[in-house]
Amino acid sequence: MWPFKKEKEPGNAKFTAFAPLVLASDQVMGPNRLPVGFAYRVKPNNPHDSGWIFLSGKESQEMLDNNPPKICPLNSFLKMDPSLAAITESPVGSAWERSGAQAPWEEVFGFKQSR
């Protein structure tokens, strides 16, 4: 065995353990979270990334600029809200919204990410 075998980055193992991952705003995380009301999918950045971005739909651009979405496990969101499973197999470029936690998901056609 080569004595200088490069160690895998420790952070990579953490991402693998929790994959697939999403980006989620502060409003849809924590004990006082709002339900995910808007979700869109971008091209994943790496094999652990699902490409999904979950928002409440009430965030302002300023709020997102000051508190960017955080990396979270998709499975955590699916456990909290099983209705997300209905949209998470949708392709890159798709976007979905709903008016409340119990409302059905509706596809948003023509959505373009602003940044």
C-alpha cells in the first residue's frame, strides 16, 4: 500500500451519511418552523446534493441574502412533511408551491431563479 494515501476529507463522510441534502431557509427549520410552501430544484453541486431548495414562501430577498439557506438532510423534511415526497422526484428546473401546510402542491411553470 502506498504510504502517502490521501485521507478522505472528514466533512465528506458527514455529507454522505445525511445525503441526499437540500438547502433550507431558516423559516422552515427549528422548533418554530413554518411549513415548506415553495420548493424548487436546481442542478446539484455534488453527488450528495439533491438540488432542492426549500422555503416557506414568505422570505424576502433581503432575508435570504442576510441568512442564506442551510444544508439539511432531505429525509428530515420528509419525516416532518410526507407530502414533500410527491414533488422530490421532479426534474431539475421544476418549482412547486402551496398555500398552506394542508394544501396540495401545485407546479409553478416558467419559474426562473433570480440569482
